[in-house]
Amino acid sequence: MTTTFDALANTPERVALRDAIRQICDRFDDEYWGELDRTHTFPYEFASAVAEGGWLGIAMPTEYGGAGLGVTEAAIMMQVVGASAGAFAACSTIHINIFGLHSIVKHGTDEQKERWLPKVINGETRACFGVTEPDAGLDTTKIKTRAVRQGDKYVVHGQKIWTSTAQQADKIVLLARTTPIEECRKPTEGLSLFFADFDRNAIDVHEIPKMGRHAVNSNQIFIDGLEIPVTDRIGEEGQGFRYILDSLNPERILNAAEVIGMGRRTLARAADYARERVVFGRPIGKNQSIQHPLAECWSELYAAELMTLHAAELYDRGESCGAVANAAKYLAADAGFRAADRAIRTHGGMGYAQEYHVERYFREMVACQLAPVSREMILNFIAERELGQPKSY
């Protein structure tokens, strides 16, 4: 069973990329990731291996040590990572390097790029993403974190939630309001983006106990008097919302690729078990009640893969891809969830046991229907933009 973008790996370079990433991932098996999940331990060894292989900067400019490749190649990479034993935890370990710093690449000064990007690419700097807030959710314009300029610095107060890897981060991509919303012409104005030092004297981090992906922490952070030099602001003051939007389509595409990889891994486990498990003198895979759901999952994952490939190609050609990228994420999340659910059911009672690891895959898959954008918000977007319906939120 294929677990990668084999249809797209149609050049020697792409085949080499896929195989190189797979070789790294294969060094970290289910026992490694299962132990990290049980002990809530960050996968430092895996992160270092990816950095040493030079892959953290796959979509970063070559002049700063990156590979200078496109979202299509990044999608190939992230599907392989998702299809590995690490599943969503492995993806989340390195995900921000692929999309989260795109705003610096596109809007940062040459000095900022030279100062920041090489250290991110070689793994010396670990960043986290501070956008979502408890009372704002997906309504980003309503965030309350405030950055007030005082001479050559900003002083920040506020809080963020679901900030992954904040326990390990030394930098944060931070969105804060620099002009009160009531003083702006539009709610999307007055927000500014920063790449700030994660100063733990001014940032209090509280881990959020959660259902899965225990190896990579999620956190609520409280910011009290964080000082950020003006030189660490990305682009113009007040334009941060626009800069964040530049990262959304590649994020959707890469998340879809990751989920397809995860779905393929769970489906492969289910198919293997169906061939091997004998009940009433015959493999359970002989039963169409087992066969047909697995075949449906294969078909759904393939369809989601094709949509993801199409979105990636559109993005790399500089063409409009918002609806397609969102649809790819929607289809992948649903297909991946159904594959994980079916893997549990195929294993029966043993699917509930940690021994076979499909319960871990399932727990991690649940988050993919919720983040980074819910399936309902995707449907709202497509209905409005592609079907001409009135905005519903």
C-alpha cells in the first residue's frame, strides 16, 4: 500500500526527497513514539535528525540555508512524516518551520532574514506560533493581546491559547493589536506581527492536558510586559493580519498532506490485521463487512490526495487556490478520521489496546478535524466564495 505522493514524485529529485525523509522517519518506530506519548516527552532526537538532514528549511530561500523548494515538495515531505510512526506528533514537531515563518520570507527585511532564518533552518532556534486567543478563536480580528509602542520597543500584555511547543520555544511568531479596533477603519487593520524572543520572565506557560499528541505540548500562555524591539516587527505596523493570511493556504495544503499520510498508515495497519487475524477458521479480511469499509477509506484518501496535489500545484504557480486548499483540508480530515476509526473497528478489542498503536493514531487524528480550522468554517468559506451565498458569520 502506498503511503506517499508517488504520483507526484515523478522526477529523480522528488523521489530522492521522499526516500530521504522516509529513511529519517524509519529510524523512529512505534515504540519510540509510544513511549514519548506515554511520558509526555518532546521528540528532541527526531527534531534533531530532521534538522541535521537539512529539511527544516525545505521551503526557505537557498541564500539562508534552505532548499528553496515549493509547497508541492513540502507536501511530499509532510505526507511521508504523517505516514510514519510519529503521525501527527511528528508533523507538529517540525510543522511551523514549513509554513509559519513564510511571513518573514515574504515581508521581512534582508537584515531580519539574515538574523533569523539560518538559525531556524539549522534547528538552533525553535519557534512557536502565538495567534489564537481564548475569547477570539477563529475570529482573529477580535484578539485582545495589546502591543503598545514605547520609543524603540513595544510592550505586550495578553494571552494566547493552543500554542504548540511553547515549552521548548525560544522565539514566538506573535500577532498583537497595536491600534485599538475602535480606531481602525476595518477590523483587519491595526494588528501587527512580530518574531519575538520567548522571554520566560514575561511569559508564563501552562500546558493544556489533552486527548492526544502528548509528545508535543499545547499551551496557554500569559504575556505580562514582554518587550519587543521595533526591529523585531515583521513588515509595517498594522498590517499583521494581511501577513498572516499569506500563510493560510500553504498551511491548509500541508495539513491535508499530513492527514492523508496519517490515514494511509492507519489504513495499512487495518489491512494488515484483516489479512492476519483468523476468526471462525478464516481471515476476517474475507468478510465484505471488513473489506468494503477499508476500500472506501482507500478511495476517499486517494481523492483527498488528488485535491491536495492540485492545490499545491496551483499555489506553486502563483494561482488562486483558497477554495481548493480549504477543500483539500476538509476532504483529508474526514477521510483520515474515517480511516482511523475503521482501523480501530477492524482490530476489534485490540484496537482499544496500546499494543497496536492504532488508538494513538486515532487520538491524534481527532485534532485534525478541529484545527487549524474547523470543517464547518471551511464549508462557510466555500459556500460564500464559490457558491455565492451570503456570509454566515
